[in-house]
Amino acid sequence: MTAKAKAELTGVSETALLTLYSRANEARRPDGLIDDPVALRLVESIDYDFSKFGGTRQDMAIRANTFDRQTREYLSRHPRATVVALAEGLQTSFWRLNAAIPEADFRWLTVDLPPVVDLRRRLLPESARMELLAQSALDYSWMDRVDPDDGVFITAEGLLMYLQPEESLGLITECAKRFPGGAMMFDLAPGWFTGLANRGWLKTSRRYTVPKMPFAMTPTEAAALAEIDGVRTVREIPLTTGRTSLMKLMVALTRTHRALDPLRGFTLQLDFG
């Protein structure tokens, strides 16, 4: 029996294990929201007490499906584009997309901190179309590794809320400047949610406290990102559907009731001109 790899991730990097666990639990269900065989194999190959996170969360699968859908849409128009996954953690998006659009010839660049990249190198399959960089997304030297000629789609799934406001806005500004014709997609939590995290009151279980989240915006505030040089459009991206009636209702309400804007998280795609 092959020995499992010990995962010694802390702080924000540890959330990579939380999202992997949630996604794998969804994929394991007969009525699961996501088909993710690589995540199922990955979670079984890691030596870590995943039970500390508490129960299953379908919102992680919904988020992954939403990012997959938008990435597929971009790749349908730019099949040889480079997808840059900033702070990718233990996401398995490359293999889901590769299975969904086998005719595409996209390239993939993972950017994350060394402990996470080390786990990915040891446990995930290799591909000639993938490159891993062990560095912070705020070290902009990763941009020099991207050929923008065939298109660039940048994902920051579950990243920007953990950065300082000036860091998040600086990253967006630099991406818009460097990659005209590209796009960037990210999600943000609502202010009340980040407020709980910043006070240490946001827990998924009695054993796990979510890290602080310094950055939050409302959808109205996010519309002002169109004023950044190089940003052509700011689009709010609707989430894919949930499994339960309650989750479906919550998604529908956030799409249609503007009065709920300060209370809800949202996902944006910025198209660069």
C-alpha cells in the first residue's frame, strides 16, 4: 500500500484542503454536483484529518462549476489560450476541463506557494501542457512566463478576499495592463462574512477557524473596477445551480434582488481591452 503524503499546510494555504475535501465529498455523492475523479483520488492520497472541517459544503462545488463554465466559454473562442490559476491550491480544474473539451490545446500555469506546489508535484498527474510556479501571486514575475498571443484567462478562485485591498487592486491593475484581450475571474465574500472572519468568529467546525479576509466589496463598488486602465467590461457571473431547494432559492434571490447586494458574495469576470 502506497504511503500517504503528509499535508502540513497552515493559514490561507490550509483552505486548499477544505475546498478539496468539500469538492471530493460532492463528487462521491450519487447526486453530487460535480464530476471530479482526480479530486477523489487526491483526497485519498493525503495524510490529513479532514474531519476537522466539519460537514460537506456544496458551495465549493458550485464555485468550481461556475469557474469551469466561464473558462470553457473563453477557451471555446481561444482554444490555444493560457489559463493562469493564481493560488490554485489543490484544485483539479485542468483535468475536468481537459475531459470536457478534449479538442482544445490550452496551456495551464499554476501559481501558488511552495508547500502547495510541492504537494501538487508529488500527488497530481503531470502534463506537458502544465507548468507549476512556486511563488506568490503577488510576485508578478509569473507574468513573464505567459505568452499572451493566443489569449489569457486568469482565475483567482478564493484568493482576493485573503489579500489586503491594495494588493488585490494592484494585482487586477497589473493583469489588465499586461494582458490586453485576456480576462480575469474572481470571487468575493460579502462584508458581513469577512467581518466575522476578521474577528475570528467564522468557523466551519469547533476545530477549524477560517483565516482573516481583509478584502471585500459590494457588487456596486465592484462596478467601479471598470475605471481601471485596460478593463473593458466588468461582468457579474451567475452561479451554477445547487442541489437543494434552499440553495437554488438563495442563488435565485441573489441574482434578482439588488437590495440584497450588501449581504451576498458574488463572482466577477473582467474583460481586458
